[in-house]
Amino acid sequence: MKKLLNTLYVATEGASLSKDGENVVVRLDDAERGRVPLHMLAGLVVFGPVFVSPALIGACAERGLTVTLLDRQGRFQARIEGPVSGNVLLRRTQYRRAEAPEEIVRGFLLGKLGNQRAVLMRALRDHSETLDPEATAALADAARRIALIMARIEFSELDLDALRGAEGDAAGWYFSVFDHLIRVPEPAMRFSGRSRRPPRDAINALLSFLYTLLVHECRSGLEAVGLDPAVGFLHRDRPGRPSLALDLMEELRPIFADRLALALVNRRQIGPADFETRDGGAVWLSDAGRKTVLTAWQDRKKDERRHDFLDETAPLGLVPFLQAQLLSRHLRGDLDGYPPWVWK
């Protein structure tokens, strides 16, 4: 089993990262604030105006560590990496399969919808005494409809456009009841529907930020096994878009991102004070809110779960890599189908 390494996130404006021997040194206002050995890291992610020294960039490239640059709101800007070690034979197979991807897309979607339904069923099980009858009925109905869509995906011969349409239908039902999963009374923390580019409320800002972190993990996992993260099966190809990383994220985000967002809000670790409203109505996490989320994200990655297909226990932070590995095995012909990761 691969060892789970840390990702160093730096979100403080004006901080600087440099290399000192075999360590990454974080400085702010000419004072050292942290020091991490390079061999303990899987990559660096920086937000906004943070200086990264050329010597550190070179050391990361030499060791296969990626440096990802995001803006203050977590939107992707650039990625610095050393020579790509992709498996050319595996990638050729990936490109051929992208021409007729329905079988693989079916696996991604069954994983995603199964995990969405699990989120709703867990809420019904754990909070049935505090949910009002309307919320209980809505959650149960959405879970039932998602189950019906899963059956249609699994047992009907749907083409790619029909599979995408089924995924959209399930997402509509899932997010139509998402507000019932939020158990805090603050009006500022309500959810009225998914909004992006930019997010229009606190919950959407939180979800979008977590999805950005998850895409980074998925992309790293895919590249580690030699796949091309730009050529996907479910998401359409677009210049600059990591389509395969977005594909892999779909099955993982209900558990990795949605449940973490709900936990942070319902436990009052994140509240209205952790968000800022900008001109035009865009809502973003504040610096303090972003640090809270990053700390929770790192802790979440250490949680261990049983991987049913592999019959092993692994940290959640390794799941994107394990799923990328299973996808590559399927593409090579070692597995008859792609086994999605389903939370239980």
C-alpha cells in the first residue's frame, strides 16, 4: 500500500516558501513560521500572493512534487511539475477508450449516485428524531428517485448523452434536498441551489473550495499511475480542463467534500463570519475560514475506511490514487470493469 504523504497548503498572503537543505521553510514578516522535510510531502498548494523560491521549485520538480498555484478564492491558476512520466501505452489505450466511454462512465456514475444516496440515507438514519416530517419525506423521496436512476444507468443501454442526462437528473434531486441536511438556523447558511462561477452563498462557496481541493488530489492520483488527466470519459474535452480528474472526482465528492462541508457547518466550525461578499454578489471564504477548512481537510484525509474491492483498509487521502490505479488496471485489461468507490 502506498504511504499517505502530506500536502503543504499555504494560504497566508505575503508568506514565502524557500528551500533550506532538505526542508521547505515557510516565512512571514522575516520570521520562520514552519519547516517541513521534503521527503514527507506529496506536493505544495499556495493561495494568492505567496512567493516560492526558484531553488524550491527546482527541488520539487526533481523529486516529482507538484507546486499548484491557486488564487485567493481557490481557483486554479497554474501547476509546476517536473518531467511527466506517463505510460505512453496506457495513455494510448485511454485515448482509444475515450471514443466509446459508456462502460467506464457507467462505473463513475454508479459510484457518484450511490454515494449521494448514502449521504441522504445516513441523514435519515442519524437525525430522524430532529427532522420535521416534510424534510424526512423529501429526503426519502430524493433517495428513492436516485435509486431508480441508478437502476436505469446499470440495467439500460444508455448512450453517453443519456448517461449525462441521468447524472443531471440525480444531481437535481440531490441538491433539491441538500438544505434539509443543514441543521443550523442562521439564514446566511441556507442552501437554495447550486451556483458556481461565482458562488452566490456561503454553502456554495464552501462546496466549490472543497471541490477544488479534491480535483487536485484526483489529478495527482491519475498522474501517479501514468494516466492523462486532461482526457476524460464523462466530462467533455476542453483546453486546460482536467476532464479525467473531474470524472474521478464525481464519485468521491459526496463523501469527501459534501459530508465535510455539512460537518463543518453543523458543528459550527464554519459560520457566517467565515465568508466575504464581494462586488456583484460573489461569496468567498475568508482567510480564517479557508484555514479552518484546510485543517479539517487534512484531518479528513487521515480517516481510514475499508476499500471493499481491494479488501484493505486505507486512509481516505489515498482513495483517489487507489481509484486511479483501478482505472488503469481496467484500461490495461486486468479488470473486466471499473469498480467505483462506494461509502458504507
